[in-house]
Amino acid sequence: MDNSIVRGVFLAFVRVHVLHHAAEGRIFGLEMIEELHRHGYTLSPGTLYPIFHSMVKAGYLRSADEVVNGKLRKYYEATAKGRRLLKQVKGKIRELLDEVIGD
């Protein structure tokens, strides 16, 4: 099995999951690490934060700093561009599931 392909698919799933939750409302790193863990993904901050940063740079997420309990926390939320991308991705996921999984 080609581990680079598996890792690429895994990271794509993580990005979609992040975008899904960021479209529902503000998210932050530890919250997403715990949410992804619930689904069987084990990510370190060193993996997740570069994903956040690349999605901000691409215009899919926006970030805002907020002080919570005396500590600075960075929140992420989907932009209009990110919401449009999520809609496109959902359609492709449905199409793929219908073809690969079928009825």
C-alpha cells in the first residue's frame, strides 16, 4: 500500500471535516483535535495548525484572536469562499459514495 496516497486521502478528509465544522460556527485547535479524535483521527497540533493556516491563506477560513481565561485563543470560521467549496465537495463526496459504496 502506498502510504503517501493514504496520507493524502487522510489529510483531505481532515480538511473537509475542518471546513464542515467551521461552516457551522467558530472552531479552535484543541476542539478540532478532540472532534477528529472522536472519529478515529489522531492529529497533533503540528499537523492541524498548518492545515488551518493553509486554509486561511487560500481564503477558505478566516481567523480571529480572542482572550479566553487569560489566554489568547485563535478561532477559525469558514468564509463565503469556504462555504462554496464545501458545497462543491459535498456533491463530489455524494457522487463518489454512490459509485464506490453503491446501494
